[in-house]
Amino acid sequence: MAARMSPQEQDLRLRLLNTLLTTPHRKLEAVHPVHAELIAQDPLFYGHLAAWYAKNGDVRDHTETFVIALALSSFEGHREAGLALLRELPPYEVQRVVDFVKGRVEKKGGKETKWGLFKNVPRSMTTEVERYLREREGDAMKFDGAVLHARKAMKRLYAALHIKPGPRAQAILFDDNPPVDSRLAVLKKIAKSTDPGEQATLIATHRIPYRVASSIVAQMTPAVLAALVDAMSAQELINNLASLQRRGASDHPEIAKLIEEKLESAKSAKRVATFKPKEAAKAAPLDEKTQEQLAEITQRQARAKGTIKRSTAILVDKSGSMEQAIEVAKRLGSMVAGIMEAPLYVFAFDTLAYPIAAAGPELKAWEKAFAGIKAGGGTSCGVALDAMIRKDIGVEQIVIVTDEGENTAPLFVPTLQKYREALKADPGVVFVKVGQSSDQLEKLCLAAGVSVDAFEFRGDYYSLPNLIPILQRPSKLDLLVEIMETALPARKA
């Protein structure tokens, strides 16, 4: 049985968990200080949080930074756990971990910028990376696949850590003389061939990645395109939809059917980022059917994280300069609506409350529902609660997307107290903070004895699924207990 946590411990650990929404994309230098603070405040919880996030998290910047922080930590069990998590990363992420620890100087526009920690890579990390590389060297298919997807990263890992490559790795990476039985030798054949049929056969037989093949095949014939689509993983297809569209893939019924089948498989694929499909839909002029498939993939991936069984209200600040709040709310509404097993109510507000009703969970439906909602006007954070009192809408949790500023009555805290008394309800309150936010409402809530969670949204939209575990648990303590009960991973023998 897990030990009971004091209120102070719960508050601290919830604050640590809240920081996971601070996710500047591809900026480890911005994420690392947050993790350094977490590990200093509660190293025991941090280790279990890292293990839990490896199973449930979506943002690779955090995944990589957990590995870095644990591998450099002196707290018992951290280093072993960090190195175990490192072994599960793809090569390009292992390279990012090593490079960040070593540090580097980048030159842009005549200016030098330092990136990373500029520390010696621990011997234990070098040993683990060598084991990582030897494991791939021992499996020709795995090694060739790693090189095809991340040649520069693989080459840098050997060079940066002074690891002597095996004979086959030496021939492929450093001598540019791949063995005839390797997929890298096949790549040279494809580049030299002028026969589209031969190229398609080689691509299909040896599963050559689209990104690599598209850089060496001069003419993308239907046969070559079909072979490339067939060789793609679900995530690769989603990432490259815009490129395939530009190359005319949708003009050929047989290729369009292959894409449709691959997208169908993405609904249950394990390695598909929750919001990637929606971003793909924006990057290319896709037909309505494909957009619907992408929306369903997003919903299935979100639903795989769990369902929400507590009745929920999402309140969206649409006052002046709150364009980002509206955009976050569209995505949050779309994500949450698809996994609700209880009533969901959505209101936008300035000094009036505007009920929002989407026809379905798809992002397109939520964008349509918000079509007439424009940022502007004063701010009454209590007006939507007042509308819920009049409509007799009782919920178990309230999510309010705002910068926490308010200047017009009814104000949030007095109206929340009125709501609790009128409906005999005690909803949890979650602030999703956007823009130039303050902690004004949080302080007022705490002064009134109202417990709240606050999430500062500063990253890209891929971080929003991190909210799901908070919203789906019956209580905050349940989530903390689940994290603390997540066992730290063990290194491979």
C-alpha cells in the first residue's frame, strides 16, 4: 500500500507535475532548468515521474531531458533508470542527449551561441551508448534501419564518444563502402537505376524510408510512390502527407487506397503522436475523407490514454488579446469531447457567457462551433459560472482557459462560492494559463480556501494530451499515487 502523502507533499508534487506543460518544442535548453528544479525539490518523486512519463508522455523534449537528468543524478537508482530509458530511445534522440550533455557552440549570423551543459559524458553513459550501438551492430537489419533513418546521428555517436565501430559499421558509416547484402548498398542501386520498375521493387523489398528515397529518386512514378507508401510506418505517412500530395499521390486511385489503408492502421498504432494528424491536416490541402480519418486517428490516440468519467465544464476567456485561449480551447474541446463518458459543457466569455456546442469531437466541428467567437471586450471570469447557476448545470470539474486577469463583475471567486452553495457541488478547478498570464485568480482562490491546479501553457499543442491524466482521475491524489507506484525501469543485462 502506498504511503499517505501530506497536503504539503501533494501540493509540491502537483506543482512538479504541472511544469510538464512548459514545453518549448525542440528547445532542451529551455526544458532542462525546469527538470533541474524538479529533481532538486523531490528526487524520489522525480524518478517515478520519469518512469510514468516514459509510458504516458508525448513530448520528446521531456523524454530526453528525463534521461539526461537521471543519468547525471547522484540520487540512488536515478542513474540506472536514466540509462535504461536511454536504451529505448531512437538513435537521433540518443545523439541529442549526448550532445546536450557535452554541449556545443553554434554559429549563426556571425554570433556564437552556447547550447548544452558542457559536462563530461559520464563513463556509465558512454558504456550504455556503446552497448546500444553493439546491440544494433549485432542485427544487420536493425543496424541498416538505424542508419537509413539517422545516419548522421549514428555516425556522431561513434565519433563523439570515441567508440570504435565494428567492421560492418566502419564500412557503412565511415568508408562509404557498404556490404552488398546491406540496405545501404541497395540505396546506391536505386540511385543509379533509371528503371522505375526496378526502383519500386528495390524500395518495396528492402523497405527504404520515404525521406531517404525521395532525395535520390529523380522521377517519382506511380510505381515508386506506391512502393514508398507501402514501406512507411503510420507515423511516417502522417508526417509526409503534404509531400505525397505535392507529388500527386492522390491522383492515382491505387495509391490513394494504400494511403487510406495505412491511415486506418494508424488509429491503433502505438507510436503516433496525438496531435500529429491534426497538424498534418493543416499542412496539406487534403480531401474531406482524409481529414476525417486524421481527426479520428487523433481521437483514437487520445482515447487510448483513458476516458474522462467526471462531468466537466470548459470556460474560455475570449476577452481582448485572448486569441490563443480560443485556439487552445478548440483543440482542448476536440480532444476532451472524444473521450468523455460524462456530460461536457463549454462556454466562452468576456462580460457575457456564450454557450458553445460542437456537432462532434472532430477539430473541424469545434472550429465551426467557435466560428463566431472573436477575442475582444472586458473580462468577467465569473459570468460563465453565473450562467451555469441559472441553467442548473452542476459539474465535478471546471477547466478555465485564461490569463487569470479580470476587470468586470461577476468575479470568479465570489461566483464560484455562490455556485457551490446553489448547486451543492464542489468542483475541482484547473486553470490553463495562456498569454502573458498572472496568478491573480489562483491567489484569490487559495485565500478563499479553494484548491486549484494551474497549468501554464507555453509550448506547442502536442503538450495538451498531458492534461488528460489530470482530468480523468477521480482525484488529484489518485494520479500522484499512480505515479509513485510506477516502478523505475531496469537496465538490460
